[in-house]
Amino acid sequence: MHQLQEKLGYIPDDAIADLARTHNMSRAEVVGVIGFYHDFHRTPPGRQRLRICRAESCQAMGADALAMHASERLGVEFGATTADGEVTLEAVYCLGNCACSPAVMLDGELHGRVSTERLDAILAEGRGT
């Protein structure tokens, strides 16, 4: 599953039966595994992936307001992709940057001490605007 996720960015529905056979699992079990782990997705991600840490340290430093701002600015809830297919908004539960909370990651690039204004700038830079 990890290899398929890495290669395609998601696990397509038509791969579930093959995965079930390969791993001697039922299709329902495969779907359960995909649904349980946040890093597995059943739909293609946006061109960019914005991950916002929702763990305790980041929450204590304002991540809830940052998360609400990101959702409103992008017009999507967590786990969804913008209508233009550009950005997928994801919650994560530790980016390992607790000393610089709140933390976000855009396409694998870690950012710390992110305010709403800084998040806007990170997104604008990532979108090339």
C-alpha cells in the first residue's frame, strides 16, 4: 500500500481487490486500513499538500485558529482538495517541530512559528502568486 500511495499519491478503488488478494485480506479490511491511517488516501491529492499540525504543542500555540484560517482561505475542510485541484488540506498529529509551534508543511517543506499572515505568504509562494 505504501508503494502504491508513494507512486500515485493515492490508492485507487480499482487496486483494492488486488491488494486484498496480495495480502490475504478482505476488501473491507483493506478499505479499513486505508481509512484508519491518515497518510493513505482514496482520491488523488491536489498539486500541493498543506499539512497543519494539530498536536498538543501546536494547539497550545494557536494551531486551531491557523487551521480555521486555512480552511476558510482555501474553501475546503480538512481531508479535501480545493475545487481547482491545487491544494489538499490535511491534518497531521506531529511534524516534529514542537519547539517552533505552530508548524505546517507544504509539499514536504517544514515551516515553524506560522501565523495566519505567514501561512498566506507560504501559500502564495507555493502557488506562484
